[in-house]
Amino acid sequence: MVRPGRGAYVVDLRDRRTARALQFPAGDLVVVSGLPGSGKSTLMHRVVPPADASGAAVHRIDSQDVRERWARGRLRALPYGLYRPLVRAAHYLGLRRALRSGGSVVVHDCGTLAWVRRWIARSARRGGRGLHLVLLDVPPEVALSGQRDRGRGVSRYAFARHRRAVRRLTEDARAARLPRGFTSVVLLDRAAAEALRSVAFG
């Protein structure tokens, strides 16, 4: 069990397969970031619990979940590009509700939208809650392979933007520079992420 807490420090679990669980204080916010295809959604689905130690709901906010719900609905016959703005709006409304709930929240972050992290940081600060970054540090070729495996990728231009954004986050974490408003960063490579079994709040 690794407890990042709220001490404004970096926990580097890369090349370590012994960490089976992460534990955060109840009510804290966790942002999961990394390259497209690095395994963020897979990790969140596998390790984020439905409730914390007291039984209060843990909110898992992933735009991919919203996209899949819409894809199964009335718009499934349309190209995704046509209803993508609606998916984005629904995702951010869900995030807004989760942040206002006061409960524990785990958010999927694409890495390029710094304004989203600033929004979450403001919410954490106003509520006196900790804010943690879980950063998947995987090579670009591994992320590209992950995109091929799921049958959905991003453009070369978009991937280049993601690479720059995630590289900055990773370099800052390696230098013990936390993003503004964050109280801890957890660095995972693919092996460490696969070894992780649970995320707990309590």
C-alpha cells in the first residue's frame, strides 16, 4: 500500500511492481494523465472502486464512458465527429457535478487541457481537498500500440501535442516540480500500472 497523502511530493513507482494499492484521503481528487493509448481508461476501470472506506460514492469521470453511452444511443448511426461537442459538454457537466458533490473523484485527463487541471485545482483549493496526479509514463510507441489495440487513434498532429504536454508533466515530476495546486504526483510505467490492483479512499 502506497499513501501519497497531501505532502507535496513525488512518488516514483516506475520499475517497481511491488505497489499493489494506492490510498488517498477520502474526498480527495485524483487526475489520471498520460498519452492516448497509455492505458488510462483501462487502469481507471480496473482499480477505481465504486465507494470509499465509509461507503460514500467515488466518482469516476472518463470522457470515454460518456462517448460509449452516446454511441449506444440514438446517435450511434452518425459519425462521432458530428456529436463530439455534445459528448464533451456531457463530460464536463458530469465533472462539474462530481466536483460539487464533495466526494472522492478520479478524472481521466488527456494531458493537453491545462485549463481542466486548473479548474479541478480551484475546486480542490476551495473545498480544502487534496489533489493528486497519477501520471502514466510510457514510451510513445507503446501508446501507439495501445491505440491500435483499441481500434481508435488520434491524428499525428494531436498525438504530437499530447507528447509535448505529457513530456512537460513528466519532466516536472522527475524534478519534483508539482503542477500548481497539486499535493502529490505518482509516476507509473506500464509494468507498475499493471501491477496495481486498487485505489482506495479513506
